[in-house]
Amino acid sequence: MTQVSFALTRAERRAIFDGDHRALRRDRRPAVKGGDTLVLAWTRRSRQVVDRETGAVVEIPREPTVWIEFREPELREGTWLIRFVVRDSRQPLRLLGAAPSPRSAPGLKTRWRDADDVPPRGEHHEPWTPETERGYVAGGRAAIDSAEAVDDETLRGFVARARHDRAEFERELAEESEEMEEEARRKKERAIRDRLRETLKDLPAEGQVSLLAAIEREIKNAQIAAGQRAA
């Protein structure tokens, strides 16, 4: 990570943390090139006890948590545009928010109180981030729940398991439906044979056997034809 010295204004720094990643503008070419980085936030240096009996500790150095990676500056109409990509390794607390706006407003702003405060067309920018767009906040009075929300990987796991369980349920339901249909068919065939035997009981034995055999052949032929149509 090649770090460079690049001065950000307070407004630019706040905008980056609010999710505004539009290109920076400078009148002169900045002393940066593609691939250079600028760290915006670090972890704190700390110590961790590794042996309570001896009191031995290890030093934990600070590490960058938020930084920007510059792209090669571009000259556009006399102004230097410095595009960048934000890298954020923080693990923020994710709570469900009570309002859809990252500024904790009760709704989207549709009217400005002072006409002089209205920005020019195309310049107003709501500081939405992927977290605030999904309704997450970092805490405080804007939160409506006290339990931390699950991370994206856990959510994807829930979705995958739900889809698998649904597919298994539908497969078992289809198998049960086929078994029920087959059992209903067998019951119907047994009932038909019983009625035939009751109807033919007054015929001679040889006549009963011959007629029942002919009916069995018709049933088998009908089953074969039904199977061919299904295929």
C-alpha cells in the first residue's frame, strides 16, 4: 500500500464517509498516480495479555480501516478529476433504523423551507450508503431494535437453506401425491373387480374366468396407453 500525502477538505472527508464517492476536483494536477492510497481512519494501538501469570503482553499495532485508492488523474475542461475507490474493512454495528433517511429524517425531503437553500439542479446528493439504503443504522435513538442485525454472509446462508428446504418439501409433496394417486387407482381397480365378481357370480366358473381375463387385458392395455401418453 503506497501512501501519499493528499489534502482533503473537511467537506470532502465527510462526504466520503457519508457514501459520496464522486471524483474530487483540483485546479492543479495533484501529486498522486493510479494505485496510490490515502488512509482516512486507523485502529488504535493496543496491548493484549497473553499470559496472566507472568503478565506478558503483546503490542497490537494500528491498522488502516478506511482508505481510498486513487485512479490516474484526468484533465477535463481545465479541471483535474481525481477518481478513487473506497476500501472499508470496518465491521459496523448494524441495527434496524426507524427512518429511511441516513440523516434520521422521518421521510424524503420534498420541500425546502428557505428557497435560497435549494441547490442547483443535479448538485443535491443524498448521502445514501448500501447500509442506510437497506434500513440499517449504527445505533442511538434512530434504532428500533436492540439486537445486532446479521451479516450478509449469514443472510445468504439463510436464503440457501430456505431454498433447499423448499425444494425438498416440494419433492416430498410430489412423491406423496404420486403415491396417493397410485393407491387411489389400486382401490378403484379392486372395487371394480369386486363388483364384476358380484355381477358374474351366477355365470359358470369357466365363463367367469374367461370374462375376467379379457377385462384384465383391457385394463393392462389402458395402463400401457396412459403411460405412453404421459411419456
